[in-house]
Amino acid sequence: MITIDTWRGLVTNGSPYALPVGAAVTQVNFQCRRPGELTARGGQATVSFTTHTAGTTQVVGMFRCPIGASESIIYQSADGTIRIARGVT
């Protein structure tokens, strides 16, 4: 496990040879949900929803949306339709 005592931030336009110690050029599979804290994101998994029927139109955008104690997904199809899938099973 790598431990970085001082996180210098994400420097996307910097040369990797001129970065301060503790800075990064890319940030993959990490998220910053609280200032000063960097955590690993969870992996991907197949899910199904109790209140949704799959269609054949391509999905062009998808967003996680927790509603109350339930997980939901809001997404837009290629035809412009915006839908919500609720109740991860």
C-alpha cells in the first residue's frame, strides 16, 4: 500500500518531470468526496432494478441518484428520452 503524507493535488497540465512531490498528473479510480481526502472508487457490477424494463435504445448519459434509502439511476437514451430506474436488486 502506498501512503502519501501530503497530497499536492492534481496537476493535469504539468510535466511529470517538474511536479512537486506528492502531486499527480492523472487520477484514475479515485474520488475526492471530502476536502483533503482521496479514496478508491468501488468497482463495476451488473445490477437490475425492480421498477424498470430494459429497452433497445442506446444510453448516452447516466447518473447515480440516491433517493431516500434507495439507489436510482437517471439516464438519457439516444432518442432523447430521460428515464429513471429505481430499486437496485
